Amino acid sequence: MESFLAGWRTATTNQAVAFEEVQAVTRRRRLRIWLPVAVVAILLAALIGNAIHEFRVMRADALALSDGVIGNLKSRIETEVGAYLGPIPGVVRFTRDLLADQDLLSVRRELAEKVASGILDNTPQLTSVFIGSPAGEFFMVRRYQEGEQRGLETKTIRRPPEAADAPVMQLKRHGAKGELLSDEQAPWDGYDPRARPWFVGAAKSRDLFWTDVYLFFTTGAAGITASLPYLNADGELLAVVGTDVELASLSRFLATLAIGESGLALIVDDQGRVMAHPRKPLVTKDGGGELRLLRVDDIGDPVVSRAFDRYRVEGHGRHDFEMAGRRYISSTSSLNQLLPHDWSILMIVPEDDFVGFVAENVRDTLGMGLAVIALAGGLAGLVVRQGLRADQEAIAILERQAQLDAQGEAFGMLATQSTLFEDSGSNGLALVTEAVARSSRVRRASLWHLAATDDTLVCLDSFDQQTEGHTDGATLERSEHPGLFEWLQSESAVSDVASSDDARLVSLYRSYLAPLGCQALLSVPVKVDGQVSGVLWLEDGRRSEWPNQVQRFARAIGNLMAIRQAASATAGAVVAMPPAGKAKAHDSEAAPRPETPNQDLNIDARLGARRTAAFAAKLPDGAHPVRADDVQRIDQLAFVSLRFSDALALARSADDRSGESTIARLLAQIDAAASQHGVAYLKFLTDRVVAAADPAADVDQATVCLAEFALAAQAACERLFAEQHAPSAFHLGMDLGPAIGSLIDRKEGSFNLWGEAARMAYAMADSAPPGTIHTTESVYEALHDRYLFQLRGHHYLEDVGEFSTYLLGGRL
């Protein structure tokens, strides 16, 4: 034994050396990864920082350039407006002076027509030239267009002395080439020059007068009028000469301006009226249907409204603002040097129109830089990948070598230490399982012996690396795991038992592997003379696959165990395996383990007596006591309740051949289990099966029988639901407590059982997790030395108080 331990320490030292080599390779691998990553990160940071710097510098330059662009545009608009409106005062004065030697009341019509026509032909911004007298007479030459026909129209209004209240209106039209198209007298349209703003303003100012924007009487278009009075030597007003200017011409000019890509220029006054707009008509209708001038609010553009509001608050100048995540440049300048009105040029342009190319250039530069970095990163990645692959292969070789060394050492020592298998105690097998678990690097390794009856699998020793502990004595019964014993006949490696399609492993996983946190299972049968006498299990967490090296090592250990067992059998002894007769005396009996000190199990030893007393206190003892010949009170009786939670699953066919339903097959198996374990009371009610022990039997023995029945019923349900690949839609509950029995049919001996024990069994089943057996503390107190329990929670019972509940896991 000392030589075995010395060899094992040598193997452990070799593993430590291999571990140091693996750590060195791991550190080198980290350097190979992080150094290229750091270089690429530095290059990327430098590229991004340079791009940000270039963007800021270029943006500032572009914005400075935009100031010049906007200034030039303002100057151009002012020049255009000046050129548009500047000649008009001279034209008006020229017209007045040309006709000044004539009596304007009797001016010759031919001369006035020629003068006005010449003015309109040479001044395209003018729409009409006219003369009005204080007597209400009027003469006008204006441009007209009807469809495709255009030319000049002369309008004359005379007031004869004999009919001053009945003006005479004459209309004459000439074509584009001067040909006469029509000359007719028309009904007076109600036009009186004396009431028009141009006449009133000129007569009052006695000098050149510019009207405010208004709608022309004849065309309804928006415009302004320049008028000049003609006075005699005594200062008496003889006539007023004027000319009209439509603002639509200014709008057409603004439409020709290119302000960035989507900029806008318009002319507004301080009241918010729009004098010129490149895309909107200047005349609109109000709520009453009357024509009026367009206002800023009528445009429906929040950007224009914001810019105008900034102008009204901050005055003329540049006012940048941000709206809807986009920056805008806004600039306003006054036109009062050209007109005696508060007109202003309002220009709005998105900042992107001036600096957008900066972002595009920086984006292109950044993209090209990123492409270069990506190419360099890709090349570095290939180099890193090659290095990592080499490191991974080196680590795999080191780990494989360390594992081979450990397995070789373990195998050699096990092969040379014959005393390991001749030791009558469990120490020898404990060293075997520990050596196998550590060498294979698995969670658990266990050795199992198949009893002579082939109905029981007994654990000789199991080592758990996580807890560093050994256990033995666990048993697996054929009645509970019928498919498992068939599965043991061949070597099997299952990576994930929980998701396996093999129905034979379902019960093993639920009752053995899952509580221990194991998912993968490698099973190697130990065969002597061609017969399976035991099995070596390697149990681990979830794996992608079992390595071939581990499978070969486990197979070699299994063969070694078989050889040693065969050699020992020839000498008349079974190697470290108990006699078959001690595995289990009877299928319905579980032999209790040796007495061990009770380690503070927090068991209420008087719980059963208190429950009996509380139940007895509820029974009548007055005028109608319980009659002994009809009803019997039972102080302690075990009940099991099996509840199904999926009605559709019970109605399905159990298989494709027999056509038998799942519930029919399940009840047949449950009935067989009841007969096997001596259950005296069994009933099927709706979705529940109720079983109880024989009231006349020994309480302890009857409780054990009912626990065996519960385990058998659990195994049958698990097996049947697993075959259908359906979830475990069943719940078991068990209680040991007071009950009442009543004879129903004396001839046939039929009886019925009910009471608190039945009710508690129902409650335990209703609150049990799917596929488990939920018991009360009374059951745990009676069976904890024979079966494996897990604390579940607590339950409150009236007149008794709170007590613990447990999950029954299996036999010890």
C-alpha cells in the first residue's frame, strides 16, 4: 500500500510539472493575442483621433468660408433689389416731367400711350404706368396675359361734365407686336383713383411716395406702387403719376439663387408678411375666403418660423440654431436703404450644406484608414491564429501526456498491487476509484457489483473529486430500473444523459445522476467468463464527447478488475464484493443501515403522537360516538397518493402495435407493483391513484412496503412517459398518520379508508414537483434510516403546527 501511495505522489508531481508547462504556454498565448490587439487598437485610436482633429479644423474653415458665401449672397440680393426698384423713382419723375408742359386733364391719349408703352417695354419690372386726377379721371397702360395671349391694355376712365356720376370706361388692347386687338367701351368697374393708396399718399406727401404692399385692384396680385404728384405754380394738385411693381418678380429672382444644396432666401417685413418667396405664392385666403398676403406662419416650415423668431428677438445679423438634431445657419439683413419700409432679407441654410463635404471627406479618409487597419489586423489575426493553434496543440499534447502519465502510473500500480483486491475492507477499492477519477479527470468514478440474482446493482465504492469523499452501499433495483440492466451488457458513452433518447436511462438520471449534478456517463462492464458481474462508471458534468483515451483507459481498468475478480474467484472468494444474499432479502424489504448517531436531524419525535391526539379530539364522543363494529380509528396508517397532471398524455396509445392506452398499461403496472409489495388498499379515482397499507399489519413493515410501492410506481411512470418522450406529468405524495377505516361489504370484505393521513397524502402529491415523491416528516421519521431523503420545505397542519416535508429519493 505504501508503494502505491508513493507512486501516486510521483504521478501527482508529474501532473504539477505538466501544469506549470501549460501555464507557461498559456501566458505566451496571452502575449501573442494581446500584443497584436494592442498595436491594432493604438493604430485605430490614432486614426480616429486624427480624423476628429481634421474634421474640427476643416469644419471651422468651412464655416468661416460660409460667412463669406452668405455675405456675397446678401450683397447680390441687395444689388438685385436695388436694380429692381432703384430705377422706378426716375421713371416716375421722367414720366411726370415729360408730360409737365401739357394739361394732364386734357393730355393727348396717343402721346400718353406711347410714353407708357415705351416705359413698359424698357423696364420689365414694371407692370403698369398710370395717371389719376383729382376729378376722378384715370388713364393706365398695363401688361396683360390671358392664356397664351399677351400684350398691353389701355384703360381710360372719363367723367363728362354732363354726367360726372356716370364715368365712361374705355378698354383698348394691343398684341405683342403692337397690333390693335380690341377697342371697346366697357361698364365702369367702380375704380376711383382718388381712393387708392398711391393717390392719397402722393397727394399728402407732395413728393415721391412708396405704398405699402397691397393687392392690385385689376389683377389681385401683391405689389407696391411708386407715385409722384404733379402741382401747378400755385401748389395745386393737378394729377398723380405712378407705376406698379409686382412682387412676384422678386420671388422669381430668389428662385434662381443657389444657397448651398437646400438653402432658402426670402424677403419679409417686421409684421411677418412675406414679400418674396422662391416657392410659395404670395397671396392666400383667410378663414373668411378673403385674399390676403402670405405670412411666415402660413408657410408651415418650422425652420423658417424658428429663424424669423430669432430675428424678431435678436435683430439683424447671424443667428445659428439647432432643430431636430440638425444645425442651421440663419442670417437677416435690412433693405430700408432701398425702400422706406421695414423689409429684411432672411436666409436659412443647413450647416451640412457647407460642411457636409468635410464629413464626407473625413469619412472617406477614415474608411480607407480602417480598411488598411483591417487588412493589417487580418494579417495579424492569421499570424495569431497560427500561433494559437500551435499553442493549443502544445497544450493538448502536454495535457494528453500528463493524462497518459497519470493513467499509466495508475494502471501500472493497480496491476502490480494485488493486495488492493485482497483487502477485505473498502480501502482497496477506494484507492481504485480515486485513481481512476483523478487520472481520467472526471467528477466521479464508481464500482458496482451485480448480485447473483441479477436483480440488484450494489455500489462497492464511489469517489467524488468535488467533495473528496467516498460512498458505498447504494443499490439500484431491476424493478425500478428495468431498462438499465439491459443497457449494462455493453459499453456505452453518453455525453448528456438528460437529453438522451435512450429511455432506459431516464430512471437512472432522475434518481441517481441528477441529484449529484452529473450529466455524462461512461459505463464499462466487468465481465467474467462472458457474464457481466459488475460495472465501472465514470460520471461527469455535461460533455461534448468522451475522449477515446479516457474510454480506452476505463476499458483497461474494467478488464483488470475482471481479471482480478476471476483470479480471486478461483480461490473461492469474490473480490471485495459482498455475498449476493446480502444484497436484498426481499424485493419489498429494504435492509436498514447500521445504527449511527443521530446528527441533529431536527425530527419531532412526538409528531405522530400529537397528530393522533389532535385527530382523536375531532372525533365525536357524545350522543353519537364512533361505533367499534362499523368504524375503526387507526392511529398510524401509511397512505400514498399518485396524481396525474396531463390528461391527454394518459389517453394516448402506449405503443403503435397493441393500441393499448397509456393509462391502461400504467394501471396494470401499478396494480402489479401493489400485489408485489403487499399493498392491501388500491383505488383509481379520476386522475388520482390512492394506495394504503394493511391496517392490520405492523406499522413499520407496512410503511416500508408502501414506500417500496411508491418507488415502483415512480419507476413505472418514468419509464412510460420516457417512452413517449413526454415530460413527467405525475406527482406522488405519502403520509403516515391517523385515519379511519370502515367495512363496506361484510360478505366480500370490502372496506374504505379515509382521514387525515389520506388528506395529507393528497396535499403532498398536489405540491410535489413533477416526477417526485413528496412525504411528510412522519414518513421521514419512520424511514430515514432505510431511504434517501431531501428536505423540501414546511407544511402547517391545524391543531398540530408546522412540520417539515421531504422528497423521497431512493434506498440507502
